[in-house]
Amino acid sequence: MKTLFFCPMWRMESSPYAEAVQRVKAAGYDGMEIAAEPGKRSEAVRVTRDNGLEVILMAFGSGKTFADHQRKFRDDLLDVASHKPLFINSHTGHDYFTFEQNTELIQTAAAVHEQTRIRILHETHRGRFSYSARYPELPAQDSRHATYGRLLPLG
């Protein structure tokens, strides 16, 4: 199994994709993790792949109600998956959603995975379902930013 190293677009958001990709490639990374807006995803993926790098795309949800959030989350996952990233890094749910609501979002992600066959991993991040100690049934994590999923051979 080969280990790949990715650089996040984080803190380079003001740079054009072509410039950021060149910096990442010159630094020796295998790819980039990008949180691109829906209208910018095609460009981000094209520029990244044209430079021989792998791409991880990020997905989010938003909305004034849980139903709005869930719908936006599903739509975002489907749009991101249509670009065929290596996998999707999902900022799933919120720590203020109920356990049942966050479970619904995880099930939504699982359904999108089944439909698209693109792996969806849920990042541990402040404010998200897996960060806070609100849910004693979830294992405690000591990492601020970790993405969980199965490691699979890439070759």
C-alpha cells in the first residue's frame, strides 16, 4: 500500500487554483484537499488533475432548519461525488443537532456512497457531530482534525 500526502487548500483560498496547485506540486505533495464552491468545483478538479495531482473534495450542509441542512448536505455530497474525487471529506452535522439528527446525516452519506461508490469520510472538527463530548456513545477522540475511514490499497 502506498501512502499519499495531501495539502489542503486551506489558507490558500485567495490564490487562483492554478497557482495553489503549482505550489502544492512543487512541495512534493500527491494531491490537494479542496473545499470548492459548487460553481468552482469543475475548475478546481480540472486544474488539479491537469497537474498530475489527486483530489479530495469537501462537502458541507447548511440551512435554517434540520430538513434544509439535510437536503443541502445530500445535494452537496451528490455534486461533489459527480467530480469523482479520490474521496469526500465531509464536515458532517453539528454538535447542537440531536444524536438522531446526526445519525440521519450519516445515513444520508451512506446512501450517497451506495449510489455513487465514492468513499465519504467524516472529519472530526470543532462544532461537528464527532468533536464534542455530548454523545457518550461515541468514542472519545484526542485529535482536533482527523478523518476516519477504512484504509484501502490504492494500486
